[in-house]
Amino acid sequence: MSHYYIGLMSGTSADGVDAVCVRFAEDMPSITLAAHRYEPYPESLRQRLLALMVPGANEIDRMGALEGELAEIFAAASTAARRAAGLARTDVAAIGSHGQTVRHRPSGPHAFTLQIGDPARIAERTGILTVSDFRRRDIAAGGQGAPLVPAFHQWLFGHATKTRAIVNIGGIANITVIPGTDAKSPVRGFDTGPGNALLDAWARQHTGEAQDTNGVLAARGCMDPELLALLKDDPYFAAPPPKSTGREHFTLQWLAARLQHLGRDLEVACVQATLVCLTAETISEALTPLHPEEVFLCGGGTANPVLVAAITERLAVPVHTTAHLGLDPQLVEPAAFAWLARETLSGRPGNLPSVTGARRPVILGALYPA
């Protein structure tokens, strides 16, 4: 079987899909990047996606249409990555597609999670076996269905003696803490709360830009301690792991309710600066009790120097990006789903019960033959 896999990741920022074509070593934890392609979502599609993430009317029809549109984008990104790598279809063992999360309800008697982007259509368009729907099996086994990337983090980034933390700053931020392999302690990981989701949404609402590029807006403002306290008072932050969340929880409406409770006006830049502190503090407060000796950042938030500085100044250990470990911080998640596809085809579990809370390790994903 070929060692090449394609991984597709469209995260909670819902701005586009990253496709990576990678090759995994068989006898050691090593990955070679053959190609990367990013396909942004058209603005009209993104707006319809964001609207679908909030309960509303005629959701099934709207979701069905978006399923097909997203699959076409995912398939095009996969084909572009394969061709950029100079590979034939038969050189690629599988595509691992995370899909676009539109609901994540991991608690209660009928817990569920839903990612869209029709994998049957991806397989049909690309001519490559597609593995998708990774999260639901973990939920069926009593887990949160998230985060799933810690198993990949452990495989690729684990160290023999040092406890390392990997922090993924997507729309929602999550951490993985990997004890030294000699320690024989379990990997820990969970969603810490908002990563970029509120930062992007607030910037878009007030500047019309998709994000606060380089943290310029936040840098102009001053953090408001009273607002920060109101934001951190959300029960999610105090809940023990295993836990996971989504952008349907941390919305602009959630923020507006707390601004109203504040009872006074704040400058737009000061709200942005406070949101930076919310992300940085909830990450650092989640990490500190787990005593990492090194912290490595990945995800879109690493492109925001104001946010990276805020996280770094709150941690008393070295902080780098995963580029320091040999993998571009923007490509860790798509590479993880390529790896999870490999694990599925190999009949190996892809979840970590110590992270998700599942009753047992399970093989993840559903297969859609070419």
C-alpha cells in the first residue's frame, strides 16, 4: 500500500479548507510533506455556513446544499495537492476528511456531533478512497468526540523525557499534554474555550475584515479586567475534563450578553484586547496544573503576534510553534486527519480515552471507496 495520504481540515474558523499530501514513515514517527493547498470558501458560502451553525429555519435543505458545495471544494483541494506532489491517484492510499463542523453537542443522553462535506462525493470526484466521519464513533463509545488530534500529537511530537504541550489555536483552542514516554502517564487534552472564533467575529463585525490581521486592532486597545472576569465566569471554563465545545457556544450573542451586563460602553479595540486575554488566560490556566516543560503552538492563531505574546508571557516555560519540531503550525491538523485515515485503514484505534472520556479505544471513521 502507498504511504501517501491526503488530509483535509476545515476548522471552526470556517474560512476554507487546508489539504496536505503527506508520506508517513513505516518504522518511526516521521512525516514528509509532499504538497499543500489551501482553498478559501467564497464569502457567500461562508456566510451561509456560519448561519447554519446557529439553529434556524429549513436547516436540512440548507445543510444538504452546503454538503455538496463543500465536497466539491474539498475534492478540488485534494486533487490540487495530489497534482502538486506529482502523484497519480493510485499513489494515494486515502483521503482523510474532517469535514466542516456545524454542530457539536457532546453532552446529554443523545450526544451528537455533525460534520458536513459529502465524503461520497469527494471519493467520486477524486477517485481516491475517502475516510470521514471520525468523531461520531468516539461519541458512541461515550466520549466527547473531541479533541482527536492528541493521538497524532503523541505519535509525532512525543519526547522520551520531557512533558510537552501542543496548543492548537483554531476557532476553538485545545491543548494536548504529552508526558515523556518513560513516564507511562496518560496523555491529557481538551478544548480550553475560544481561540480565534470571537476575535475574528468581533473584528469582522466592526471592521469588515475577516480577522484582526497581525492583532493590529487588539494592540490599540487596553484589556478591561471587569469584562474579562464576566467572560471567564462561563461555567465551561470551570468544568473538569474531558470536555469539548464549539463556536455555537461562544458566539457574538454570548459576548453581547456580557457586554450588556457590564453596563458601560467600551472601545472596540478594548473589547478585542480583552478577547485576546480571554484566549491567552484560559489556555495558560488549563496548562499550568499539567506542568508542561515545553509548549508548542499551532493553528491559525499563531499568525497573530499579539495573541502569541499574550500566551507566552503567561507561561513560565519555553514557547515555540510546531515549526520548531519540523511541521508548519498551519498544517498540523490536516496532517493529523491524514494520519487518522492511515490508522483507520490499518485497523488501529485513533482516539485516546484519557482525552475524550470514551470507554475504550475505538477505530474511527467511515470508508467511502473510490
